[in-house]
Amino acid sequence: MRKIKNILVTGGAGFIGSNFIHYLFNDTEFDGRIINADKLTYAGNLENLTEINKKHEGKRYFFEKADICDYNAIELLFRKYDIDTVIHFAAESHVDRSIHGPRDFIETNINGTFCLLENARAFWGDRDDVLFHHISTDEVFGSLGETGFFYETTPYDPRSPYSASKASSDHLVRAYNHTYNLPVTLSNCSNNYGPYQFPEKLIPVMILNIKEKKPLPVYGDGRNIRDWLYVNDHNSAAWAIINKGKTGETYNIGGENEWENIKLVNSLCEKVARFLKKDTDYYKKLITFVKDRPGHDRRYAINCDRIKSELGWKQSVDFDAGLDRTIEWYLNNQRWIDNVRSGEYKKWMEKNYSKR
């Protein structure tokens, strides 16, 4: 077990990052300091951490508004808080957005990761009691056919500007380990879902559109397959890697839970209808097939045997229960939804999707 005192969480106001901070405070015995560095772009929301801020701000939790591409700002954080561990969540992460505007993805995902690595290398020197953990995605592996799985050794084959930028950042992290002996670990995860996910991703979009009786857009024939992982299961896996993972190694984190998009949307119609005590068939009639997006990968599926056998991790939330928790959260947090929709994201959506 590593001795961790001061963790820099990049992108800690985003979906997975904020859930990770909640996880550290609520589900672990970690007693060190957590420094949340977030630029607060459209998907960064400090409301995700209201409870944490009230209880721990200035004691064990510190928020710093910072751009990971700003070398001097990141250098200051390493020195101010004596950072010994980085968990790097911060990323532009929406495939559709990367197709419409790839520049931000190159800047944040590649240059931002480079900036963090350079600061870690400069500040830590030859220390071996430190760690840079890089969060990545299964999308770097490309697309699977009807059978097979992504393994840690699967060759990279990114198909979108988003996945290409994440693949590039993965290669940078590994290069810093091999070239400079920087202590790193990496993880590639499947599709996350759960509370605080920004309403541009499939599950929250569908939940909210069902509730509001809006069309439920499904790309292509709806038979694209994704492997779904509850966000706290992802975070427990990341924490296991940070504490016990082998330096220089990669671990796949999967839900082992494959669903065709169309089947998932139908299931969400049934579940939300049950919560709202409404007619399921009415919601299913809202399903609308739309033109497929460019380069849409057909199937993702992760083999996560390694993290299970080496680190003793396993999923704790089955998909049925996880969806129920997620639906209930979105139905009960309208104020949060209204607030995130009223900002830059709403302007972007109106600009890019108003004529679709």
C-alpha cells in the first residue's frame, strides 16, 4: 500500500472526478488532503461538491480553479500543497463535441496531460514514493466485432478526435514512465453512468427526455453496443490501482455489462415510466432513429480479469440497481439540471443542434 498524503484530482468538479471525491470521503479511510483542480468549463460544476465543501473546505479539501494547460498554475499547486499523488480525470470527453470542434480536445487532453507530466517530473525528481495515475477510456481501442474483448494488450485504433486525443495522452504517460522513470499507472474504463453526469451523455439525456416527453434520438439502427459501469465501481477500481497497482502498468476497468443502445433506451422508458407511474408505451413511441454519427464504433467490451486477480477488485452495483439509483437521482434533482442547462452548454447546444 502506498502512503498517500496530498492528492491532486484534476477535473474534480466533473462527473467522474466529483464522484471520486465523494467516494474518498465517504467510502475510504483516506485521511490526507484532496486538492481539486478544475477549469470549470461547461461540464465542471461545483454544485456536485456542495456537501464536501461545507464539511471539509480548508481542512482536508481544497478547490483551486486552474487550467491544466497552464504550466505556472499547475506548478504552484504542486509546491503549495506538496502533491505526492495525481489522479488525472480532467478531459474533454464527448465524442459528438469532438467531431464538431476537435481543437479543445487536442489542447486539453494532449497538451494538458503534457503540462501535468512535466510538472510532476520537475517537482518529484527521482522520488519513487509518488504516483501519477492517468484515467483513460476503452474508446482508444477502436471497435469490436460481434465477439471478443478489449485487453490491456489490445492495439490502439482510435476512430474519433476524442479517442485519438486520449490515445495520445496515454502514450505520453507511458513515455514519461519509460524515459524519465516517472511512477505512473493507467486505467482504461468502459462507459460510466450515475449521479452528476452532464446531460449530454446517453443515459441522462434519455432520462430527462422521457420525463419531459421529448424525442428520444437513437443513432443509426440502435444496435451499437456499450459496456456500462457504475461510476462508484470505477472509482473503487481507480483507488485500488492507486494504492496497490504496479508502477508502469495498465488496468482495464469494465462493467462486464453489454447493452445494445436501443435495448437500453427501451429499458429506460420502462423504468422511468414506473417511477413516474405513467404509460410505458407512450414513452417508447418517442424513440426516434436519427442519422448515425461519423465513425460510430459498433461495439465495446472490456476484459477486466487483471484488476480482479491482481488487486482483488470487483463490481458492487448491478446494472438494474444502478439504473434505478441514477434515474431516481435525476428525477429528484431538477434544480441541478436547470442550473447546468442554463449555462454555456445550452448556448453550445442551441448553436450546434438547433437545426437538426
